Amino acid sequence: MKKARILSNRIYILLLGISLSTLPACSLSANEPVRVVKDYIHALAAQDQIAITNLTCKDWETQAFLELDALQLVKATVSDLNCQVTEAVAGGDIVECTGRIDTSYNNEVSTTDLSRNRYFVSHENGDWLVCGYR
């Protein structure tokens, strides 16, 4: 009887440990769409074509490169960036951000408000990717 109780307690502790170890993974995957959008915005500002390729789905890549091209002659910085998933939709999530991209050219500064875009992020082939605006 005592051995059965000890075995039962060990199984309970093992199952509890397994359950608790999966919590960070669930939390991380819930934050992946936000992380991808933030990385995409920073890659645009840094004019990082390789990162843009890795962060966008194929259907959006051409548009992403057009956005990247628009920043080629300016110095861009990201300020006050904060993003969150605001909606789950068929095929992915909608991520909305606040903050701005400040660009400067010949001492003239221009600001782009990041709240004007709602990013569509899709889970494709095991990765979350930016696939456009909604």
C-alpha cells in the first residue's frame, strides 16, 4: 500500500513537471507573431534584405522589398515600438503596433506612424511570417 502511494506521488510529480515545462513554450508561441512583426519593422529600418526575406511569406516579399527600397536613401530609426496581437483570423493573426519610424535625409526628419498598419502574420511551414496588411 505504501509503495503504491509513493509510486502514485512520483507519477503525479512527473506529470506536474511535464505540464509546467510546456508553459513557457505555449507563452513563447503566443508571442511569435508579435516578435516577427517587430523584427520585420527593425529589418526595414536597418535595410536588412536577408532578414526581410526570412520574415515574409513569398506572396508579400515583393511588396516588402518595395518598402525596403523606399528607405534606401535615408537613415531610419525605430522609436517607441510596441505591438500586440489584436485579432485571430483565418490563416493567422492580426498584429497592431504603436511607435514610429523616423527617417532623416539631408537633416530633414520625417516620421511614419506605425499604428497606420495592421500586419497579417501567417504560420507557414513552422514559421510565423509577415504576409501583408489588413
